[in-house]
Amino acid sequence: MKRSQSADRLRRGPRAVGWGRRLSLLGGVWVAACGSSQASDQANAPTARYWEHSPRVCGVDEAREYFCDDLLPLRSALSAPAPYAQCPGHVEGHQGEIDPTPTVAVFDPSYTAYMRSRMPPGHTCCFSWCARIPLADPTEVDPNARCGDGLAIRENYCFEEPEQGTSDPSAPPYERCPRSIRPPESAVFFAPPGALFDPFLTTQRRQVGLKQCCYAWCSIAPPNSGMHSR
């Protein structure tokens, strides 16, 4: 069995994103890299009532991150509540995308139930925590930076909508999403100093039931991708 993490992530993946995911950005329309790849897997995500978490509510300018594992011990001295008593109530070996990752992640019953419904027979245990969103000044972000390069590719990053909103809101109906962020280096191929909110991509994620905020920018083709020889 393999370890599984959300991101979507999805969300929707491990903290150190592999080359396969990064290079997938080269293979088709850039929107599909963030939107449609998980649409079929997560089309049944709840919309009216999203995940029930612990901690219950993240703060302003905080996004929720998840860690799921199906290789945990079957018994724990401090177990999660029934019917998930085989899961620990918390873990310390979790991984996230937004630094710094807290030392302890608390068991998340709602997200565990969702992940088990996706991967029967369902031994996965999921945990969640609140991560501070790395905001950027939108007035200092050039949306066309690197776009004129012959080897430019479009890259994107999405995270959970801040449960208590943000101090720098985007235009309605996405006022809970910051206008600009600094994408985490562990989650993308190229992390610019700032990336602007992408309402089109965000709308796509919302249409498949994912309450996320998405950002996009022009990246550069990685070495050995094949594009440098064109």
C-alpha cells in the first residue's frame, strides 16, 4: 500500500512534489493540470457542508492542510474517537506544503470518511491543521512575468479557502481568497515571488465541489523536459 495525502488536493500529494506532477504541466492545457485531473476523483465532494475539522476553525489568512496515511499502527494509546479507534488521535510525522508545518496534526474524522469512501475498503487515517498563508503584495506582481519566454509554461497552485477569510480579499464572490500569494516551493516547479488570484481556475474547482482558492503564473520549462531542444 502507498501513503496518501490530499492537496488536491488536494486537496489535492506529498510535500515534496514529484517530477511527474511538475512535468504534467507541459502536456496539455494549463487549466486542466489544476482542475480536471482531480475532478473525476472528487466530483462527489460535499458542497453544502464541507469538512468538519479539528481544530474547528482556522484563523484569518490561514488555510487548512491535510495528511493521510494508511500504514499507521492499528492500535494507539491515544486513539481517535469511534468508529475510527484504530487511528491515532494525532500524529507527528506528517507533511505539508506551506511552511512551517506544525509539530502535531490532529485527527480529522470528516476528511477521513471522505478519503475512505474514495479508497475502499478504507484503512486511511487523515489529519489536519491550519497553515499561515504566505501573502504577497499584488501591486508588486507582474502577471506577465516570464510569459514571453519561448519555453514558458503555465503553472498553478490551489489551497483550501481560508475559513475566516483574509486580510487582503479578492473580488466577490471570492472575497475569502487573498488577492496574491507566494506559492510554496515544495508544491510547485517554479515558485515566483508572487502569484495573482485566478477566478477562472477557482470557479472550475468550485464546480467539482472543492472549496479552494487558485493562483496562476508563468513558469519556465524544467531542464531535460524536452522543450529546450525545440
